Amino acid sequence: MIRGFRFSEPQELPEHGVTVVFVELENTKIELLHPLGDKSPIAGFLAKNTSGGIHHMCIEVDDIEAAVKTMKEKNVRCLTEKTRIGAHGKPVMFLHPKDCAGVLIELEQT
Amino acid sequence: MIRGFRFSEPQELPEHGVTVVFVELENTKIELLHPLGDKSPIAGFLAKNTSGGIHHMCIEVDDIEAAVKTMKEKNVRCLTEKTRIGAHGKPVMFLHPKDCAGVLIELEQT
């Protein structure tokens, strides 16, 4: 049997333009995203990926300001000037996919 | 600081048409894929995603034959008739992205 999955209640994040549900596995979480509002940042992704797909990967970091500084020093572009508050109430920062092998990466403060 | 990453040595998997490197994080692994040979199954993905991207997600299961049976009962299509041996020397099975919200999912026996 596949190990037990736990599903969170849907959570609307108007600032991020998404509704999220977390699927908790033993050692990781899968975040299901649904567009919220007219200008959802995932609308373009869904237009390109009509069946859905893997939108981004999140890496937890101990100190997001230090991690962002390290990324900037390595010429990895950040998508916003400053961190924003993510689905867990902690600061997050998205990195430019072109600087991360085509992968949209979210850093999240633990 | 971002938590420490460990990189494995590159490993050629001719049967799968890829060379892999594993990046080990605290509670997960990222598998870097590079096409191997003329008929690599990831060639099409790289043609569509010229900067790279997230190719698939792997979920470990205790009993892959039971998991495959469950998937079939739920009308989730498997990409091969039988399991094959993956990068860790354990049986793996890929599920059809169209049946998994556009996501290519690999099941791997723990």
C-alpha cells in the first residue's frame, strides 16, 4: 500500500492568487494549487499545461534573508524585491527558473 | 544558510536512457537527469523545455505490486506492463501523467 496521505482544508491566498490544499506525506508535502481571482499567477502555467503539472518546488531554509543574499551573490535572480508571506505564514522568495535549470524554486523560512 | 546538499557521483542507466546525479537534502532527494544515448526518453521533454524543468516526482511505496494494483483499480494507467529496475536497484513504475493531474509520477519500492 502507498503510505497514508493527509489532506488539509482548502486555503485561499488572495495575495498570491491561489487556493491551496496541502497533501502531507511522511517526509514531504505536496501543495495543490488552484487559480484564485482574475489575475492568478498560475493562469499562464495552466494555459500552457492544460492537464496540470508540477509548478514549483519549495526548499525550506533556516534563514531566508541569508539564503536570498547567497542566491544574489551567485547571480540567481529573485522574482520579487523582498520576501512575501507564504501559505504557512512564513516569509518566502521565488527564484528565477532561468537561473535554476528551468525550475521555479520557492525558498521558505522554516 | 541553505541546509547542506550532498551530490552523488554520476550514474549511467542505459536501460532508462539517462545519466543521473542525486542531490540529497535532509528529508528528500533531487534526481538530476541528463539524456544518455540517441533514444533517451527525456529528449522530448528537453526539446519542449529548453531551459530544463521538473520532469517527474517519485513516491516511495512499501509494496510496489500492491501499489500498482491499487492504481489499476483506480483506472490510473501505468506506462509499462511490468515494473523495471530503477536507479536505486529497486523496482519502479511510472504512471500516466494524464491520470495524475499532468504530473509524471514514479512509484519506487522502498
